[in-house]
Amino acid sequence: MEIKEHNSGTVKIAEIISDNFVIQSEQDGLDLIGNIYYQGFDRMVVHEKNIVQGFFDLKNKMAGEILQKFSNYRVKLAIVGDFDKYNSKSVKDFIRESNKLGHICFVKTVQEALTFLSK
């Protein structure tokens, strides 16, 4: 795993770069928060390909539990990917509601993520 730093004014944003899953459990989310916070970041970009697919099965509550950790620790998160492939109404509603609340955002590009996290 590599952390690519992006800067927007005084805001430091960590983009997680990996060929593997970086979030497979609630504990992975906590470890990632601790890792980037220790390095002086409080905003993060994670790519959908680095999150286990079970995250998007809302019945298992993994997404809610993991994203709640980001909210609790006040780490803004942007998840970058192609979310149009999820046909489930509940997943689409979850993504739409997350984007409305403004702490967690699902976007298509890193540039969109950086724009969201720079606010």
C-alpha cells in the first residue's frame, strides 16, 4: 500500500494506492484511519477496487459500520469507482444519502474526490 499525498491549500489529502484490498473489515477501516491520521491527514481517497465486494452488500451492515468509523473519527472519505454497476435500489439510495450528508462521498474520478475533500 502506498499513500499519495494531495494538497489543497492547507488541506492534506491521502490517496490510498494498492493492488490489493485495503478494507475487508471494520478493523481494516480503523487501522487505515489510524495510519493516515498518524501521518497528518484527516481526509482520504480510497478506490472501490480496494474495498472488498461484501462492503456493497448492505444486508451484512459492513458498509454502515465502516463508514460510521470515518464519521466518528471525523475523517472525510471519498470512494472512487464506477457505482452504476450496482443495480440494487438500496445501494443506490445508500450512495445518494451518503453524498448528501457531506462526510462520505462516492464519486467517479479522483479529481471529483479531491474537489469534495478540499471543501
